[in-house]
Amino acid sequence: HVQLVESGGGSVQAGGSLRLSCAASELIVGDICMGWFRQGAGKEREGVGIIVSDGRTALADSVEGRFAISRDNAKNTLYLQMNSLKPEDTSMYYCAARACPSRPSNSFELANAALYNYWGQGTQVTVSS
């Protein structure tokens, strides 16, 4: 099965930046959907950004314009660039993957974390004022 390992989290001041990385043990171009999800203490898990098998991306409204998701197929690595960080971004960030459906919907993938069957261990992001 696919193994995912996140890195790049840390503690920053509001307005700062971080880049998260997710290294995958295997990545089949054209077949894999991958995304970043986050979960704060006592909160439900929510989608942050998704990239589907055809390369299309989507970001949650709360991070649009501040975050960017990208993929390096040669390195089997998914990235989340986070700029202009806010205290409300504080959360554990998880990388997830699943086999894409034949006609993936980016917005659908972002909203359905329960469908993802491969997860990393998470990396903590803390933003202070």
C-alpha cells in the first residue's frame, strides 16, 4: 500500500510562511488523488487542498490566495506552500491519497476525507499572534 510521510511543520508568527512536504512511497501518475487535510483540537477534519490525477487543483476558500498545492512527480512528493499564516490555521496537517475515480471532481475530493484510505502521520503547524 501507499505510505505517506509529512514534514515541514513548525511554529511561526502570524504572517509567516511554511512549506509542507509529503513523500509517497509510490505515485502512479494519472491514477492517484492526493490532498492535504487538517484537524484542530476538538475539531473535525477538513480539506485544505487537493490535486487530482489529471493535475487539477482546488483549495478551500479559507486558504485561497494564501496557500498553494503542487506535486513533483519525479520525487513522488506533494507540497503545500503556506503564506500569510493566521492563528486559525493552527492545526495538525495530514497528507492523504486514494485511487482516483475515472472522472475525478476536485471539489468532491476536497469535501470527502472519509474516502481517502492512505494517510500520513501528520505534521503540526502552530501560528501565534
